[in-house]
Amino acid sequence: MAKNPEIEARKALFAKMKKEHYTLLIPDMCPIHFDLMSLLIQRRFGITPIVVTPLGREAKDAGLTAVHNDSCYPVIITCGAFLAELRKGNYDLNRTAVIISQTGGGCRASNYLSLFKKAFEKEFPTVPVISINFSGLSKDSSLPLSLGFIRELYQAVLYGDFLMNLEMQSRAYYPEEEVLALTKECLEDLKKQVGHASFYKTKKNYRAILDRYMKFNPPAKRKPRVGIVGEIYVKYSPYANNHLCDYLFHAGVEPTLPSLNEFVLYCMKNYFIDNEYYGRNRLIMPFLRPFYKHCIKKTRKCAEMLKGTNFLPYSDFEEVVACGKKVIDLGVKMGEGWVIPAEMVDYATHGVENIVVVQPFGCLPNHIVGKGMIRPVKELCPNANIVPLDFDASSTSVNQENRLKLMLSNIQGE
């Protein structure tokens, strides 16, 4: 059988990266999750990962000079962050690479790879752009994803969500420095388990983490809760959303984010939808269905751990799906698709009636299923207080803060 030249090129690239001890720059989206995932990459591929955390306007300005300003905000900001980091001169450019995700769907994120390569070709031609995707894209430069590695990554998502959930609920009521320090300690304990069987003992690790967080058990009487939904990068990245959660904490409310696992399940659910609507994905259905059920079971075990405490679990994903069906067809799946209005309805029906919808410039799917779905969501949930926030690489945070102040004044006036 003839060898696939793309696969052979990938093998050669990663062998070279391991042999020459490459540094791999990772965009900062989910700080807790990515801190753990970066260690998994280091252990699996023998390269040194660094999560790039931009500061100030430097990354945005760098992105605007290298990527067309009609491109979507996430590609401008992530490309700019890499360029600004590489320009610091702290890396051997012959032994440094960057990594980005490719969705494989209708989102323009699938085309980020070519945009990044074009942005790098003059200034950093020796820096390869690595892809991580589950769609078979960019076979010559994509991160090899074995079943074992996927299992490790998913475990990291679950731990990251558990820590993020406890941290956010604690920060609303206890000293920020103490809460963040505890999160870091728990994360370091999990890192020590990477490569050992104990890393997969989810229930035991959840219990150990929860026992330590119980000193920050939230009070029974909660502050007003504000749900945050929208495009995945802007929703989670503090830099991309101008530190939205920090602003809300300091404003005296309790911000809450959906789990990253919810997006993973959303992506899996779309395979079933394609199979139902169009007869696609028949070959993988016998494998995907039991895996999906396994993931749902894992998330429900996590929710069970919080019983008897004042910590609130994430919503059951099947309930989120049911909420989505009330306002939109599940065939609408470009970008974050139906999951954005589904999360809005889920929040509103579970007492989180104040909702911020974050939308990056240039992301047409998210404007349609985000801002465009506010009216039907409010018709179903008339008490919902929904504010859309637009994010643009050339704008300041003033406009966002003004809209947030209006939302907060409505909360205080209730």
C-alpha cells in the first residue's frame, strides 16, 4: 500500500520537533483547562508548550497589521498574540511552533491555518503552524490524535470545568487571591497525576478538590447571577472579552459560564443531527453513540458530587438540548449554532435571567443565533434580561462597559 505523503510529512515534522526540543505556543482561551492540556501535549510529544497570555493592546494591534480587518475578531487577536509574543525575542525561531484549532465546519476558524501561515511567511518563515482538529484537516501538520490522547484531553476538560465552576462560585463571595491560589494548588495536584492511573479516578479527585473548596461554600442567599453565552473564544478568554468576568465580580454579581464540555457535547450531538437529517456519519454511529452516553454519564456524576453543598452544578446537557428545541431547529449548527439560544433558555428557566451574549466582529453565525435569537428567547422567557456585547479588535472596552452598566442597573431595579 502506498504511503500517504501528508501523513509521512506530519511524522517527519513531529519527529523533528521532538528531537530538537521545540517550544509550542498555545493561544490563551480557557486558562485552567489549557494549563492542564499543555502538560498532556508536553508528555505525549516531547515538546515544551507555553500558553500565550497577551496584555494591553499589543496583540490586537499586531493582529490588525497582519490579518485583514474584515477577518473575524478571534483570528485577529490570536494571530496578533502569537506575533507579539514572537517579536519579544525570547524564542529560538528555528525551534518554535504555534498551534491553533480548526473546527471543520462552516466557521471561518477552519481557514485560520492559511491566514496564520500568510501572516508569518515574511517575518517568521521558520515557525510552523500546527493544527488541532477532529475533522481530518491539514493532515501534514495536524496534532496526531490517538484514542488514548483524546481520552486524556477529555479528562482534562472535565477537571477544568469542575475547577472553573467551583472557582467562579467562590470568587463571588470570598477573597479573590485565596480562591485563585486554591485553584492553582488543585491544578498542580492534578498535573502530578498525569501519566498515572489516578488521573482517571474522577470521583476520587472530584471529592478531594471539593473537600478543599468547601471552605468557600457559597451562602444559601446568592447574589444576582449573570450568565455568559456566545462565541467560544470570546466567551472564555479573559483577554478577548476585556476581562468580562472580572468586571462582573467587581460589580457585585455572580457571573457564570457554561462548561467547555457542553461545547464538546454540542459538537458530538451535531454528528447525530447530520445522521438523522442527511444520512451522514453512518460508519461512526456505532462507536459515537456509546461514547456520547459515556460522556453524559461522566457529566452527571460530576453534578452528583455537588449534592449537599451550595455549589451549583452545570445544567444537564440533555436539558440544554430540550431548551434549544423550544426556540430553534437543531439543524442550525454553523459556529456555535443552536447551543447559544439553548443556553439562554436554559439559564432563564433555571433562575439566571440576566444574560450577556458575547459576539465577535465578523462572526455572522453568532450574530444570527446570538443577537438574532434574543426576541424569540424573550417571548418564551419574558423575564430574561439579555444584553448583546460586540467585540472588535479596534474598539475599546467603554462601549461594552456602558451596556453592562445598563444591564446591572436593571438588576438593581428589580
